[in-house]
Amino acid sequence: MVQRGQREFLVPGLIVLIMTLIGALLTSLVIAREWERGTFEALFATPVRPVEILLSKTVPYFVMGMFGLVLAVAGSQFLFAVPLRGSLWLLVLVSSLYLLVALGMGLVISSATKSQFLASQITFLVTFLPATLLSGFIFDIRSMPWGAQIVTSIFPARYFVSSLQTLFLAGDVWPIILPNALVLAGMAALLMAMAAKATRKRID
């Protein structure tokens, strides 16, 4: 049976897995399926701009991801009795940034592969697996080998897990949350720019 201290440490990390599944995996599969079915060819024949296509594919999954966040936070409070010591608005802000990162990764992967099978495999390897093993969710990053600690710095889940655990267990600790949020914001901007370029209005 999971003890209270372990529960308070692990439950916030589960939010990362939920957001990763909704943001990256589902998005990559749906967009890749549209590439396979030729739906994008019909979009390219319209006056719709690539940015508008990107928004139409991003907004529904962003809303779905935020709804998943609400359910996860409610479950942590009422089912597992894990306290939220930080600000709710700050939790929403950081989660929104990570969700944009996950959506960007899903869009980039699906646009690059244009195959549901490849998209699912690559997304699992670069998002879900690192979110489980290399984010600090299960294994403390400080206990990992030096080389592994460096590798974790390239995965956005590391910064989201750190922020969540800080918000739930300690509160609004800005020296931890602010750098993590800035990294996530930078990753989100980069990935969305890459997704917009990959979803440009032309057929390769």
C-alpha cells in the first residue's frame, strides 16, 4: 500500500503522464491519420493559411488537455488527499505551457512521419517514456548518473514534474518555478514554430 509521503510525491507526477498522453500521443495519431487519409490535401486546396490549420488542430486538444488537468487535480484533492500548497492559477499557467510543448511535439512528429504507426512509436519514445523514467517522476534525478542527468535536461517533462512537485508539496517557490516555466515557454515557442513550418500550405 502506498504511504502518504509516497502518494504526495507520485500523484503530481501522474498529471504529467495524462498531459503527455493527451497533448502529444493523441495529437500525433490524429494528425497522422489525416495525412494518411488525404484530409490535408483538401485543406491545402482551400484559402486556409498554415497558421489557421495549426490552430484548428491545436485548440481542441488544448481544451481537452486542460479538462484532463481539472480532473487530475480534483482527483488528487478528493481521492488521494494530496494538498495543493501553491497557487491554482500558477498551476494552470505552468500546465498550459507544458501542454503547448506536448501539442507542438505531436504536431511536428505527425507532420514529419505522416504515418500513424511511426508517429505512435516515435511519440512514445520521445515523450511518454522520458516523462516516466527521466523526469524525476519515479526516479530522483539527483540519484542518476551524471550523464543521465544531462540527458534529462532536454526533455520538457523534467521541468514540468519539478514545477508540479514544488507547487503541490512546497508552494509558490519562484526560484524553482520561474526558470522551469521559462524553459517550457521557450520549448513551446520553438516547437510551435517548427509545427507551423511543417504544416505549411504545400504537399511534399
